[in-house]
Amino acid sequence: MQVVEAVFRSPLPFDAGAARRYGSFVAAVIDAGRAVRPRRIDLMIAATAAAHDLPLYTRNIEDFAGLQGVVDVIGV
């Protein structure tokens, strides 16, 4: 986390790259038979991490079910 903060120095933007990832993440969640609406913000966070080739650290790994292989989700 300290490395990311030192490198980026500001919050990472939800930019065009993240938006493209978000669309594919929504499709993956739907394919996994899960509802998108309660996870939309989590998916935006995951898409932003993936667009910047960063792992996603979370206390709720199950919130990201269906994204295996597209973003590195690490439980803390």
C-alpha cells in the first residue's frame, strides 16, 4: 500500500481503462449468477485496480466472486 501511495500520490482515477474493465467485470459477475447492483462500487474499485495492474486488497473476498483470473484479489 505504501508503494502505491508513493507512486501515485493521489487517488487512482476511474478512467477509460477502468471503465472498459468494469464492463467485463459486470459480465463476469452476471455469468457467475450473481447480482451486479449491490456490487457496483466494489466492481468499480476492482476495475480501477486491474486497469493499473495492481492487486485488490479486501476483507470481503466473496464480494469479488466471479473475478478470478481477471484481478488479483487478496484477503486481509
